[in-house]
Amino acid sequence: MANCITRHIPNAVTCCNLFSGCIASVMAFNEDYTLAISFIILGAVFDFFDGMLARLFKVSGPLGKELDSLADDITFGFAPSAIVFSLFKEVHYPDFLLPVADYMPYTAFLISVFSALRLGKFNIDPRQSSSFIGMPTPANALFWGSLTVGAHSFLISDSFNAAYLFILVVIMSLLLVAEIPMFSLKFKSLAWKQNKVSYIFLIVCIPLLIFFKISSFAAIILWYIILSLLTKKRA
């Protein structure tokens, strides 16, 4: 009986990730960006623990792997797409974009498409066991949620417009599938030498989180990308 219950715990946690992503998407469509990123963060917590529990109970299997990818594409692909979709409806449109203003918001779903591609590549790429090739989908989701919450006033001002937002969508989407090695925060030991990059990353992140809280994630993700590019090595 106990084995029957423990076998389903990791998948149940994965479903909690999926459920969080669904709620985040609804909040995003309602333009409640703070709640949207809060549920994305909650989904990320569930995403962390489902794999850990699967290893702990030694119950990992093909169903869990497929379910995890599906949940991740909702929480870290569709939910940030919903955030950007709503943001497109608020931003300023220059005159040359007015003819396509009704269609521009749908380009936000490039994030979901490229997130699915990223997750599919991750599942079949043996190079990504201890590091990443391309930006992880949770990082991309946190970037969009944090940027929208922390810089909302600027994003909907005349100093910013839909063209810039579209360019940013394209860049961040391409980073998901780019052949760029990015470090992982998986610690196999606490030694400085083996984890130097991770420690440097965390040392900078801690004060950002303390002072800027949720709004800091956009800056943290940019720092993650820059540090990965500066320290990249062949995976």
C-alpha cells in the first residue's frame, strides 16, 4: 500500500506544477501580473521537488518524464506567453504598427512554441545532464513575469513600444533553443573549485533578491545569461 502511494507522489507534485501554471495563465489574461508570477514561482517550486521526490522514492519512469515536460510548457511556456499577450494590449504602438496592432499580441505565443521545442530537445539531449544548452524555460518565465511586474510603468509608457517588445520576444525565444552552454545550479559538492561559477552567481543574486524581491528576477536572469556567456565551455 505504501509503495503504491509513494509511486504516485512525484507525478502528483508535477500535476501541482501544471495546476499552478493554469492559474498563472488566467491571472495573466486578467492582467494581474503579480499573482501570475507568484504562481509561476510556485510552479517552479513544485518542478524542483517532483524530480527530487522521484529520485528519493526511486520511481522515475516515462510517464513522469512526459508529464513533467507538459506541465513545464504550461507553467514556463504558456503562462509567460499569456503575460506578454496581455502586455501587448497595453503597450504603445507607433504609427507604422497600427495596421497590425490587433495581431501583434499573438506573437507572444512564440514563447510557448519555443519553450516546447526547448523541452523536447532537453528530453533527448544527453549533453544536458549536468548543465544546459540554451536558456532553461523556468528562467525565461521568471524573466517575463519579473520584467512585467517590476517595469510595468516604463513598458506601457511612450518610451517603450510594441516593436521593442516583439524584438525582445524573438530574442528570448531564440535563446531557449540556442546552442549556448549555460551552467546549472546543481551542486555535487560544496567545494569552491567545482562550483565557482554558481557561487559567483548566487553572491550577486542575494542582494538583488533582498532589495528588489520579485522584481529582481529579470535582472537575475540577465546576469545568468551574461555569466553563462562569459564562462561558457563546450558541453
